Amino acid sequence: MPDLSVTLGPLALKTPVLTASGTFGYGCEYSPIVDLARLGAVITKSLSVHPREGNASPRISETPAGMLNAIGLENCGLESFVAQRLPELAQLPTHVLVNVVGNSVEEYATICRRLEKEEAVDGFEINISCPNVKYGCRFATEPADCRGLVRALRPLTKKLLMVKLSPNVTDIAVIARAAVEGGADALSLINTLLGMAVDVNTRRPRLGYVTGGLSGPAIRPVAVRCVHQVAQACPGTPIVGIGGIRTVYDALEFFIAGASAVQVGTTNYLDPDFLNRLPGELDGWLAQEKLSSIKELVGTLRRD
Amino acid sequence: MSCSPAADNASASFVQSQAAITHHAAVSSRYFLLRLQCEAIARRAQPGQFVMLACAPDNGGASEPLLPRPLAILDARGAELELLYFVSGRGTQVLRRTAEGARSGSTDTRLRIIGPLGRGFTPIPDVDAHVALGGGSGVAPLVFFFRRRADGNAWHLILGARTADQIPCTEAVAVPGHLRIATDDGSAGSRGTAVDALQALLNGDLKGRRVGIYAAGPEPMMRGAAQIARTLSFPARVSLEQRMACGVGVCRACVVDGTGPHPKTGLKRRAVCQDGPVFDINELAGW
């Protein structure tokens, strides 16, 4: 049986299949139908220091091969997370990464500092790229701000420190390098693409927040391109590919382009069983290609 | 299983499956009855719960539209699940095409399905009578509720529609208890809205009785029923509809505001899919 294990910084994962933040709750919601033990890690919904009610409805709108969302980082806040969610997360038969958001370096730091001592938490995905909140983008678009943020967080944790990048930039490689210079163990990409849809009958935006983040198969080519660029720019830094993965072949594209692992997001909504199937399908494909490990596939894009 | 935030509500035991279409037929000018082979969901289904149903077969991951649609359960018998739907947009249009093209029971046209989901209807305690108002997509959950729970003369179901031809055929909505029809143009049953029929019932046969009120369907109808319940201090429950992506509480697309902090999150938001779709009106802000 081919080896699916991968390493992201200090963290060894059983499989390279993770769940994208915001599409899998806190891991437990899908536990009746998803075998969490076969996942490399679960990534929680974004967590902020203070509770957030999120944006006004409507919060989603379906688009060709995708969807727009403007949830607005609705979450219970750090204190409630520790009291209500951590005990459940400690029971999960897989690693748990907490997706962290903040309006300032200090807010990100507060969460990392508080959760560093919690055994249930195996690492952090630093969300610098949510398009659906005011000030959501500074750390994602300004290399110096990104570097400064990661540099401030690095001393606070020995756990995995992964930075989630936005595609809504001129050159994602520049931001990726800044995050690595700041001390990121790994990079995950991409977050959603900023988009918008209009109801022509009412002439109103289809989302309460007007604009939203586009996800689903529609964005996959953009995500694969970004992974390829970042892999070139940051050799040696593990990349977790995200964006419209709907079949095993979609996931394979990301590995070949340079990702060490992948996250499944929007597909969870329509086919949560995909998470059960994907590790086995990767196994099967590797065996068929006579590869003994997923690591042998990473970054094997041919240009000849 | 130790990890079960869902254990404290009815969505604890949902399953995912691929269901074959065994029957599809128009049951009025508006509604279609869709029967699916899906024992695991049929066995668990409770009135007022719903399923997330793909509109087309997977087709190697290329099916459109991408997202499943939340559809209320009309009935569950043995291994079969019945859904009542009408075409309201692109998704249900594709679903209709899929269902009409399906050979009965064919595995080529199996649809991905997740369910049963959400908290459904249960009888309101300590009342003399029960009156339910259904319209639009709210017909299915109330018919199912009556078939499972109604016993005797104290149960009244009022179905509202614009015209007689929109009312599903008698067989599709046969329930124990009293069935009343209200149409805007008077072409069937009483002339007027379901809310008018509720008012008439409360002023007539049920005068002086304490009544539990249930409503599912268009928002003006549910708000009209809630208004009457408030005026008379009667308990009332409504089944809300919102756009959904996941149906299990993770995407947070379908939220509405509750009256107090959510016991789990501390937020005022409630997920219609997980905390509802059926809510006591006292749980909802602005109702």
C-alpha cells in the first residue's frame, strides 16, 4: 500500500487530505458520515478573539461550477471556543488545526498564545485572506505586513504555523516569500476569489454583503496556477493546495503542481463522502503509477 | 461516539446515500411527487425534517448545479422516501428533468442525498386543538406531521393556494383529522388565504379553545399565523426556509436571528438547517 503520510513543519499527517476552514465546522458536525480517522487534519472554522455574528443574509449565491459566500467569519470567539469546542476537538481521531483571524497582530497573537498550551490543538492556519470583512486583506496584500505578522506569531508557538494566502493579489509569490521569511512552516492556498453577482430582476446584489468569495470547481485552475507559482518561489516550504477539488484527479493536479497536501472545501457541502473516498483513491492511483509514496509525486510537473 | 455536538438535537443520526428514483409524477399544476429508494433515511425521517438532494447524478464530478437542494419530506414508508416539490428555480428545473428522464429504479440516475436533517414538528403540549397552515413548499412537512401525529378531531390542517389547480391531488395530501382548503380565488374550499381560514376556524368551531398553531410555507402566511398566535397568546411553531449549502450547520449560510444567545455558540444567530427548520416563534427575533 503506498504511503500517504506527509509532514508539514513539526506535524506528521496520516494522509494529505485536510478539510478547508469554514466548510467543516468544528469537525464533529460531519462525524456521523465522515471517517475523520482517514483525514490528515481537520481545520476549524475561523476563530477570532471576540465573537462575531457575521454578515447579513443572503450569505451565499450559487454560480456556474461554484458559489459565492459572504458569511463574514461568524464564530463564537476565543473564550467560548475554549470552553465549548476544545473538549470535543480533543476527542477527534485526527489532528486539529485552528484557523485564526484578527484585525491586528495583537488579536492573532492572543489566540495563538492562548491555544499554544492546549493539547487538542496541533497547529494554526493563519487566515490573512478572508475577503468578507473590513480590513480582512492588509496582511494578505502587503508583503511587509504579512512578514511582520508571521514574525510576531512565530515565537509564540512550536506548533505548525501555516499561513493561508489570498489569490486576490498581483503576485502571490511575493506574499508567499514574505510569509516564509516571517517564519511560516507551511503555506495553504488559495482562499476564495473576490466576486459578485447581481439579480437582474431586482437589480440588487445577490449577497447581503454585496461582494463575496468565489469557491468550488470554477476556481481550480486559478488555484493550481497559484500553487505552481508559490512552489517555484518558495522551494522547501510545504504547500497545501485548496480550490475546487471535486475528484481525485483534481487533487492530483495540485500534488503535481507542487502541493504536499490538499484541502477539500466546497465539495463537502454536496458530497461529504468524497472525504471518505479520496485517501483510498489516491492510494489506488499511486499504486497504479507504481509510486510508493505521495511524496514522490509532489512537484513533479514536467516541462520537457 | 464521544464527538457528537449533534447528539443534543434531532440531526444526530443523518446519513448520506445515493438514492434511485422509483416514481415521479405531477400531482397538481404546480407540484411533483418524487419517490426515492433510500431505506436508511426513510427509516429515520421525522415530520418536518428535510433532505439535501442533488438535482442531477454525479456525472464524474461535473454535475450542475453544484449544490444540492433542501427539500422537505412528505412521507417515509418502508424503504421509500417521498418528497413533494415545485419548480422554483434552476435547481428544481434540473431535478424535474432528471426525474422525468429516469427509468424507474435505474442506478444510472441515482441522486446523492443527505438526511434526514434538522429539527422537525412535534405536537405542542397542553392545548385543546392543533391547527396547521401549509402552503407552497410547506405542504409536505405538515402532511407528514399529520400522518404521523394527528389523532382524532382536534387536528386541523389548512392548505392554502392561489387556485384550485395548485392544490396537490387528494391522495397526495390525505391526512387524518380535518383537511381544509383555502384558495385566493375561491376555486376550491373557502375563498381567501390560509390565514383567513385560520381566523374563521378560531372564531367558529374552535372558539374558546386553546389552540396550538403550526405553519410552513410562504413567509407572509407564517407571519400572519404568528400574529394571530401572539394576539391570542397561543403557542406557535413555524418552519423557516433559507438558502442552504450544507444542510448540517457548518456553512452558516442559512442563519436567522434568535431572541437570545444560542446555548452552544453564545451568538444570536440560529442555523435554520440545524437549530430548525422548525422554531417556536418565541425563539425567533422579530416574530
